[in-house]
Amino acid sequence: MLEIFVDKKENQEKVALVENGNIIEYYEEDENTDRKEGNIYIGTVRDIVPGMQSAFVDIGTEKNSFIHLKDILPKIDEKMEKFESNIDIRKVIKPDEKLLVQIKKDSNDKKGARVSTHINLPGKYIVLMPNTSFITVSQKIEDKKEQERLVNLVKDNIGENNGAIIRTSAQNKEKEILQDIEILEKKWKKIQEKYNKKILENDDKEKLVYQSEDIVDKMLLDLANDKIEAIVTNNKEKYEEFLKDREKTIELKATKIMFENSDVLDRYDIKKQIEKMQNRKIWLKCGGFITVDKTEALTAIDVNTGKYTGNGNLEQTLYKVNEEATIEIAKQLRLRDIGGIIIIDYIDMKSQEDKDKIQRLLEYRLKFDRSKTQVEGFTKLDLMEMTRKHICSHKE
């Protein structure tokens, strides 16, 4: 049973996604949170840095944003084509040139936002990619015939010069996908019209042309195929918004929308669960534990045997801890919304078969995560390498 809890007080909003009483995702935003990922702006090229094949782009925020050559040239399918990196960026863009850009990674205290001219508009069943010519399918859809059906369906119905990423929720859908394409293409047309109008009027004051969905809207988009039993909030405005959404959204027709004039996070001991997820050390049922350490460059996760001594067979003991740790790691990555490069230091296993089983288990558990993940496997130093994309960027 899935439930969404939205606790809003003054300038702070807390959102919890709960499954059968257990919190599986949690987000916080306040007046200091600078979340702009997904927003689309009219950017003005300022400084070009040839040595880095990059440029700084003014999008009207405190810090100029950063764009790389790869994010200016037409988007390619890197499985089929090789990116040409030898092109001089000065031949591609000029100072004071206007670009339509989307924030891909929010700014922080040290850096401005990272932007791209490759626009993505997420829907329930596809992500529209304007000005591209290829269509890809979520890796979580493994049936080859279904992949082929979906690609052909989208290819036959999408507009010229538009590409798409077909989401996992599209599996076994047809009419819904066609409706999604229509909605997203209309949205893109409005963005283009707004952009062209501002360029024509030479309007430099307002650079924002499209604001991305908030945390809850994105959650509802991503969970299109899952039945959400209830949405509970203590904020009247939010309550009214959710009621309107239910009227417009087929998937929410049976969802209970509840207003409670209290702290909604008191239910299911959500507050206690939130406190636990902020701990560096997480104990496993077997007696082992994992530690989670974030750095600017990556997140390091260490697996330890702790109090677990096993049943006498050392290899089985180590595998048991690593197995439990893998399940917990997949859970914690989603719960803490950990993004970027992730290095997992498992307890050393001699057996290649055990390593393969652990990798397969990690890949399987990550399928429940609605974020994009990529498991690279064990390195020569026996460290597991993987990446995960943030669901929601925060100012850190």
C-alpha cells in the first residue's frame, strides 16, 4: 500500500512516500532550498572557455550556469554513434548568443547550475526529447517483443524532429502512451512560442520559460502505474490542489485525499524513521552493519561483519552479510536520494560466483528505484562501482 504524506509548515515542506508503513522516499524543502532542476530558461552566452570546451551562460540566477560542448551539439544515441569532441566550441556558439537551456544539475555553494540545450519533458509513459531523432526504451522493460512494439508505436505517432525515452510504466499500454505524446508535444509547442516571443521582443528581464514539476507532482508522474491509496496533508492549499488533480487524473480517481489539522508525519512513526535514516551507521538484521559517507566527489558505502559470527563457514558468513547489506544499500540509496558516483566496499569474497550473485541482487533490488541507476560491477580492487541520478536536487 502506497501513501504520500505532505507536511507543510510556514516555509518548510516535508514529503514522505510510505509503503506498508515503511518510509521509502523522503524529501525536505525550505526557503533556502534552491531547486531549479528541470526548469527551462533563455540563456545568454557570456564567457567561452575553449580549453574546457565549455561556456558560462547567464540564465538570470545568482551564479552563471555552465554548459559543455556535448550539451550544445545535437544529441546523439551514444550506443550507435561516437561523440565528436574535437570541434572548437567557438565555432558552435558566440558570446551574447541566446540559447534555450534546461537545468540538468542544480547549483551549489561553489558552482553554478549545469545546463543543456537537450530538453527533456517527462510524462507518465514517455520522456519527450525535442530536436532528436532516436527513441529508446527503459532498461527495466526486458521483453524484446514489448520493446519493439513500444518503439514502433511511439515512432509512428510522435512528431517530426522529436525523440523519446519510453518509461517502464509504458509496458502493455497503448492509448495512454498516445495521450502522453499529445500532451507533451503541446507543452513543447507552448515553450517554443514563449521562447520565440521573448526573443522577438528582446525581453531580457524574465528568462524562465518553463517551471518543472514540484516533488509531489514528479512523484505522481513516476508512480503512474502504482496504486496510491492515500495522499495526506496538513495544508489547505495543497489539499485543494490534490482534489483538483484527482478530478483530472484517471490514476488518482480511487485515491483518498485527506486533510489533517496536525503533524501528518506522526503516523507510522515516520519521524523516528526519518531520524534513523540520517545516521551514518545502519545495522543489519544479521548483526553486521553498513556506513554511508558522502564526499563532494562520491558516496562511499562500507560493509562490515559487526556482531555477526555466522555458523562456522567463513565464506557463507561473509556472503550472508554482503547479501543483507545489498538489500539495505538499495533501500538507503532511494530513501536518502543519493546521486552521483557510488562506491561500495563489500567484505572481500574469494568466489567469483558469489560476486556475480551479489551484483545480480543489487541490480534486481535497484529495479524498485524510480531513479536511473547503472551498476558497473567490481573493480580490480574489489570495489563495486555504480551511479544513480538524483530524484530531487538539493542545495548542499
